[in-house]
Amino acid sequence: MSSSSSVTLPGDPPGGRRAVAVWGIGVCVYFVAVIFRTSLGVAGLDAADRFHVNASALSTFSILQLLVYAGMQIPVGLLVDRLGTKRVLGIGAVLFTAGQLGFAFSPSYGTALASRALLGCGDAMTFISVLRLGTRWFPARRGPQVAQFAGLAGMAGNLVSTLVLARLLHGVGWTAAFAGSALAGVVVLVLLLLFLKDHPEGHEPEPFPHRGAAYVRRQIAASWREPGTRLGLWVHFTTQFPAMVFLLLWGLPFLVEAQGLSRATAGELLTLVVLSNMVVGLVYGQVIARHHAARLPLALGTVAATATLWAVTLACPLVFSVAHVPMWLLIVLCAVLGACGPASMIGFDFARPANPPERQGTASGITNMGGFVASMTTLFAVGVLLDATGGDYTVAFSAVFVLQAVGVSQILRLRGRAARRERERLVASRVETVHVPA
């Protein structure tokens, strides 16, 4: 049976080499944004020394950045729908480059915090813009692959910050490393201004009236009413956060303090999460493009695998009375955590067909909030539980299961309604295709 994703819809853009080139510029902007976003992950100890702060103050960098990112998602979605991709991506590139440059020269903790907030604001404008760019330049059936490749570019940026920026930081020092990396933001901004276009010729979106606050309320309300948008949010919420929390803050302390690994070995395991993410992203994109019905099984399967591996990892010392988890189990855990990012991209594959073109940015913004709200909540919960239990990671990481349970219950509640609405839209699009004059 052919998948529903293979249906060509009326007005579908043609794709092709030019689409790849234009979309590639947008991906480069997102790639640089992720390098800047994750740069603090390799500079945590240096930042603590530079700004004379403790671990709690240091963690505020990550939580603030996620807070700004999550809070900006719906406003950014509305901006993309109203202003277009090129303008929003351009604003984002200016902001995250200014944030990275400000971080390089920050003389105090307060100014550094403000710089990271500015960076997070610009970063928040990139991913939704790249998704929107993909829907404007590629046929709808390519949507899953476009989303997964965008996520893959993000993980490549994470890898660059882990492998390249870390060495640069220790080679040339704080200011030179961060100021030098900011030049990448200038380069992609120039490319964007010169070559990026919102859509191919002949595929201009229909004009849509914008009427201030009333328009904003209508856009948000209409997107939220769609079960596919809400299902997308909860899929993103449930799948993304375990890996995000592990990579962004608590993975290294867990591996070093609870498992007794060296920093070098712990760093290699974090790199494994990134590499696994890149491989799984390619696989998930191909599978969903060919078999649209595989979306929910892949998402729920990833959640089940993640929960199982975390449960086994946390229970292992208790059940077998050992001090540390075996290395092979940590390797499997990190490999499975790598599937969380690609699984979160599936959320957009539910929100995209549920909304017309003029609401794509808003719907993507709502969806993208899910995982970052879950990540921010878990970052905070793990920290509180560690303080309350004197550093018991088994209790602290149990917060993962609570958020997964909440997310899965919402996914199961919404899946039927979302599937019915998607079938109705597909039937309507086929009827429209039949009546389009030759």
C-alpha cells in the first residue's frame, strides 16, 4: 500500500537542485545557531572560573537559554507567517551573532547571562524558519526528510562545538575562541541576504490579512484547535527531553560523579549520543517518507526504549549490588538517547498536514515548545532532587519517567482525533486535485 505522504497536492513546489541550494542556506544558519547554542557545554568549567560562579549559577545559563527559546516559539511562528522566512532568519542571525560576540567580551556574570539570553532569542528564530522554508520549496511528501535533515544539521553543529570549539577554546583562549566563532554568524548572514528566497517563482502564498492582536489570537486558536498540532506538541514533549537534559547539563555529572568515569570517557559517550542522533535521523526520515503510518509507532517505540534503558541503568547498581553501571550498558543507553532528537522531529509531521500554509509557522512554534518545556522542567527537577537527596542520581533521574508518562497519556488521547482529521484533509485534497483544470 502506498503511503499518504506520496500524494502530490495542488500547488506543490517542484523541489530540485535550486530548492536544495536555497534551503541549504537556511540550514547553514541553523547549523551555526546550534554551534553557538551548545558552545557553553564545552566551556562550563572555563565559564565558572571566568565569572567566579558556582554550579547553581552556571546552570542558570542553560535554563535561561531554554526559557527564552521556549517562550519565543509561538511569537516566532507568528512572525514567520507574517514576515516570511528570510526576514525572520536574518533577524535571528543578527541576534545570535551579537549574543555570541557579547559572550566573548562579557566582563561579568550579569552581562554574560544577558548575552546568552540574546543568543537564545536569535536561536529560537532559526529552526521554525528552516521548517517553513522546506515547506515552501519542497513537495509535501518530502516533509519528513526535510525535517530530519534539518535536525541532522543541528546535531552536526553540536558535534562541531564538542570537537572543534573545545580545542579552540583551550588553544587560543576565551575571547579569541568566542569572538572568532562569531564570524561564522556574519558569513551565514551575508549568504542569507544575498541568495535566500522565501519561495520559488510561481508559488507565492496567497495574501492573508493581518489585523493586529485579533489576527494573532485567531492564528494561535486555529492552530491549537487542530488535534494534529496538539499531538505534535506532545510527541515533541515526550521524545526530545531525555537526550536534551543529558547533553545540555546532567549527562557529564552523572557519568563522572555517579559512574566514576573520567571526563574524557564521559565526553566520548556524549559524542556517541550526537553521532547516534545523526544516524537515526537519516533512518527515521527515510522510513516516514515511505510509510507515513510509521510515525506514531516510531515515536512511541523511542519513548519505550528510552524509558527501558533508563530504568535498567538506574536499577542496575541496586539489583546487582555494584557501584557502577557496566560500560556496555552506558554505551547502549547513549546510543538509544540518540534516537530522541529524530523522534521529536516526528511531532512536526503531525502538525504540518493539520494546518494550511498560512499557519505553518504558528503550528511549528506550538509544536517546538513541547520538548523545550519538558527539558527545562526536567533540568530543574533533577537539580532540586539532587540537592534534596544529597546527590542521588537514581532518584533525581526518575523525573524522566514522570514526564514520559504524562506525554504518552496525551499522545494516546489525541491520536484518534488527529488521524481522523488528517484523513478528512487527504480526501479533500484528492478531490481538489481531481477538479484542478489541466
